[in-house]
Amino acid sequence: MDVSFILDSLNDKQRDAVAAPLQNSLVLAGAGSGKTRVLVHRIAWLMHAYELSPYSLMAVTFTNKAAREMQGRIEELVGVPPQGMWVGTFHGLAHRLLRAHWRDAGLKENFQIMDSDDQLRLVKRIMKSMNIDDTRWPPKQVCWFINAQKDEGRRAAHVPDSHDPFSKGMRELYYHYEEACENAGLLDFGELLLRAHELMLTNPPLLRHYQERFRHVLVDEFQDTNTIQYAWLRVMVGDQGTITAVGDDDQSIYGWRGAKIENIQNFTKHFKDVQTIRLEQNYRSTGHILNAANGLIKNNDDRLGKELWTESGEGDPISLYAGFNEQDEARFILGIIKQWRDKGTSLSDMAILYRSNAQSRVLEECLVREQIAYRIYGGHRFYDRLEIKNALAYARLALDPNDDGAMERVVNVPPRGIGERSIGTLREMARDEGCSMWRAAQIIVEKSLMPARATNAIKSFLHLIEGLNTTVQQPDLNLNDIFEQIIEEAGLIPFHEKEKGEKGEARIENLKELVGAAGGFSWSDEDEEFSSPLMAFLDKAVLDAGEAQADEYQEAVQLMTLHSAKGLEFPLVFLTGVEENLFPSKMSFEEPGRLEEERRLCYVGITRAMEKLYITYAESRRLFGSESFNSPSRFIKEIPVECLEEVRLRSQVSRPVSMQRPDYQTEKNRLQNSTVLNNFKAPEVNVSMGDRVRHPVFGEGLVINYEGQGPQARVQVNFDDEGSKWLVLSFAKLEVL
DNA sequence: CTGGCGGTTCTTTTT
DNA sequence: GAACCGCCAG
């Protein structure tokens, strides 16, 4: 069989990775080095060269988007959809296993997946019933604790005993939470993974079956695996199977969520005969951008080691702009955006990146003012929206009226006279009788245990759900019909119409969108594990962010956090707010290793840029209501100086040294009026913004500003002991540290 | 059940 | 600075 079509379009290293023998391999794929390509071609190669059936392959990703993309590209390359192959996210595949083997996994047949919102509600409910002080144990933290334990593969019983009352309480709550989930048949995200892992460990025949089936497992973004995901992979691969792990230790940015960079660092120790291949040729960015990224990331220890290079030229140096404040920073960015737009660049080819969401506001305001379309990437996911979750809760209730979580959620949405008091009675009754709230409601209505008004209200709710229940069971109804009915009967549209502002309108739009999404849902897949299309749809809704986002504007500047930028690329990128305390975030100073993760985040940011990168920071920034004066980020000085070029305003004059800035107002006005921008190259002397320098008299300090060129060039240095001073570069004997 | 008030908190986010 | 929560009054 001619397999050359699989290898022809690849470079040498990519070919090595794709045509590697059928053994364990680790592909260290730098940013923009064709990672997904290698993965997809590797799959094709396995099928054609080693004649592995798609049935014996499993490919694991983190996001649904990545899974979909991989699936699509396999089809594209091979020509047909790979029948029988498992392609999905960790959670999706774990879920699939659990649906198929729910009994072996010790689950109820109709178990449900909770998202983080449901989880938080459940925790709150449990704590309330236990009368626990939620100021000492904030529910959010409890969730966080439970999730962190599950990420590590620990059940409540495995959490080490502790004497301090706080940890004891946490552990106690975890126990109760486990119990509540068990009783209600609820699984949170972490539980999917944990349970799937346990399922394999406790069922040797089942494990053997899957180990024999999956001859080769492929994993994307391996650097982001957490302990339980890694454990599950190792179990699934076993002694006979083999694995291809693709990842980049330099892009591990989810440590705070339990990802273990050690998994990729120790990969070769845990798996036998690992062939390691490095993909270092970058097809995305210019030389200067890559050199900056390389120079920065070199400052991290314990790297597996990689250096990106490109055949395309140096390109433009990275431009560094020191904004006077965050307003000035935004104004500068908008100026450049307009320049590029007028040159003919599409707005969607431009991205503004920031460390934290709070930074987007000033930028947004500026974009609105300049009437430039923008889109904020990420943010609230479609299926996470309040109105959508309500509609889904109605569907869940219709399917199973005993679903207390759903009942709690919508029993009084829209308001129908079942207030906190009535709900409390229902809850209490359910607990005493050991039944669901639904059953409790029935009893209350039957025996008229509550005031007439409340009883009537509950009665009509019961009728509503009973009606929906028969609707849902009509076999000839489509999913979109079902949701249309639900929305209609529950009166969700008039409810949102009453909302003030544009919010209600958007919500109604989203509900319509939901009907559309439900209509487009195909259940004919190989998902025979599900008992009904509606159930399958509800599960999908929990596990999938919902690509059907109502607002995917074509022509718009992309705004997003650095985290959500991973995996994307743009010709023009702005890396904003690159200041100490902000980026790296000051939160990262305490824990060891966190600073390195921030640096990797910066590396991710830099490598998003294809043609041109702007790095900006502000000398003063208003954030959370108060003003702060941060120095330029240490990351700036870690970028090789020859890759950087400072952007200076043309009529720059000496700037006041003190933080008080006596002529703040005039300075501000001057900046506002000065629309002409100009570029000046740094002087020959190797000093740049953010450098640490030593002066023979004043000692050590940080370069925080400079102006002028040639013999007149002066720098402002903030000395550790002497405060900040302006020095003429050609006279001051500065030594760069 | 709604509206208003004060107090608190505020990286990053997918599943 | 604003968003969210819990509390209280109507």
C-alpha cells in the first residue's frame, strides 16, 4: 500500500514522529510546530503502515474543540470517518465508559453529570442542612478542595487526617458530599475521571478487554494532564499497549488546576523504551518573536529543552510601549489597530491579550469609543448561562421529577408563589421521609399540609411538570419541539421579557438558540450507551461548552486572557499589562514554581504572534478602585534586547520622577493631544527597560525609563537605596546585571 | 417576593 | 469600581 501521502508534506522531524515504530513515544512539540498535524498523520500512519484498525486506537484531548478538530482532520486525511476509533476528551471518554458499564462502576443507570455551578449549589445545600458556618468554610473553597482532592485521585477516605479544625471540616464536608452525590446519582467532573479509573482497577476482566482493544493511545497537550488523568492513561495503556504523548512542557499553564508538569518530565521513566522527538521548527512566527520567546523561557529550570527556529526571516522587532497609565496604553493600542486596519489587515487577525479579565474593561471602552468591533473570547459558556441552565433543568425534571437539583433550581423560576419558606418545608419533608422533594410536594398537596395559597402554588407546579413529563415521552417529538414546549409551558419567555435592560432580550435569544441547538443534535452516533436522545443531549450540554455561540463576529478584534489564547495564532498581537504584580501576578510570588508557570504563560503569549508583537505596560494603573505603580515586568528584561524596540512619543520631555507627579494633568493632556507616534531605537549601550544595573556610586537599581538617543541618551534608574535618578548614559558607568 | 442597602472580595478556566 | 451576597423592610 502506498503510504507516501501521509509523509510527503512533513518535515524530517515531523516524519520521525509520525513514522515512529509502534512503541511509546514522546513528541515535544514547540508552539507552532505542527503538533496537531503530527497527531493526525500519526493516526493515519498507524492505520496504514501497521494496519491497526481504528477500533484499536484512542485519541484523547482536553477540550471538545480539539477533539472535534482532530476528528475532522483525520477524516480529511484518510477520506472516511475512522469507524470505531475513540476520539474525545478525558471527561467525554470517561463518561462513555461509565455509561457503558454503569453497573460495574457502582452507579445508577440514570446517573447525571453536574457542572461546577450545580456542584456549588449542592455543596451549599449540604452545608445548610448541616448547619455549617459558611464564613469559616466558604462553599467555593469547599468545592475547590473537593475538586483538588479528586484531581489527585483521593476520595474522602484517602484524605490524610489532620488536627487542624479547618482541614478536618473540609474532610468532613467531602464525606457528606460524596454521600449526597451517591444518593442522588450525581457525578461532578472530577468524579468522572476518578470513577473511570476505579472502574478499571476493580474490574480486571473489563480492564483486560480495553487493554487488548486499545493497542495505541494518543494524547494531546500532555503537559496539562493531572494526576488522575495520568493514572487512568497508564492503566488503559497497560503493559501491552503503547502511547504517543504530544505536548510542550514550556506551555504548561494549568498547574493551579492540578495539572502536573512532572507527568511530561517523567514520561520516559514511567513508560518503557520511549522515543523522544522534538519539533522545533516553527511555522508561525518571525525570527525576532521566536528569539524573544526562546530568551524568555531559558530562565526556567527543569525544562526538557527546546529551541524554536524558523526559516522565515527575522521580521519586525517586538515593539515595547510604556503607557503613562492604562488609558494611555489602550489609546496606543487602538492607534496601532487603526493603522493596521487602514493598511488592510482584517480586525479578526488582531488579538489583545491580558493576564486577568479585569483588564479588558478599559480596552473595551476604548474600542467602543473608536467604534471598532471586538469580541471577547471565552467568558460565559453557552450552556452555562442562567436561562439555558433553567431550561435544561426543566428538561431534567420532565425526565425525572425526583431530580432534586433541578427542582431546587426552577421550582420558583419564574416566580410562582413557592418562596424560600415553602421550599424549606419541602426540603425538610423530603429529608424526614427520605424521599425526593417532588414526592414531598405530592404528599403536601394530597394532605393539604400547607396554607391553601402555598398548596395551590405547588399543585400547579406539579401539573406543569407532569404535563412536561408526558411531552417528553412522546416518541415522535423532536428535541427542538420538546424544548419549545418546555419554554412555552414554563413561561420562560414572558419571564425574561419582564427583565429590564437588554439582558432579557439576549436571554430570549439564547433560549431560541437552545431550541436550534437541540434540533441540530444528532443522536445516531455510536452512542448506544444512552437511553434517550434527550438524556444524551443533556449530558452533552454539561460536558460541552456549546460551540453554537450566538456572537461569533467575523470582523472583530479578539480580546482574551493569555490562558484562553493557548493554541491560537494571530498576525498582530498585543501583550498588555506586562507589569510586576500583574504579570507575573503577585499571587505567584508565594508558592514555588508558580513564577515559572507565569513565565510559561508569557511564552505562550509571545508565541501567539505571527508577524508583529507589541508588548505594553502602564506606569500607573487603576485596578480594583485604587491606583498602583508597578514596574515593568521582569519578563521584559528577560527578552533579548536585540529583539526589542521601544516606542516613544515624539515630543518626550523629562518626566517627573516622584510618584506624586505634580504636573499629572498637563502630562495627561499632552499625551492625549499627541497622536503622532514615532519609533526610536535603543542606544548602542546595552541597557533597556526593566534591566537591573549597577552604578559605582548609587548601587543596584532597575531601569524604569529612558529618553533621547546617542550622546544625549538618558536613563531613569530606580535605585534600591537611593530612589530614582536620571543619568546620562554616556557618562554613567552602568553595568548591566 | 421584590428592592435597596452595606459589606466583602477581586488570577488564570475546561470538563 | 463593580459584582455578588446576605440581610432587612415593605
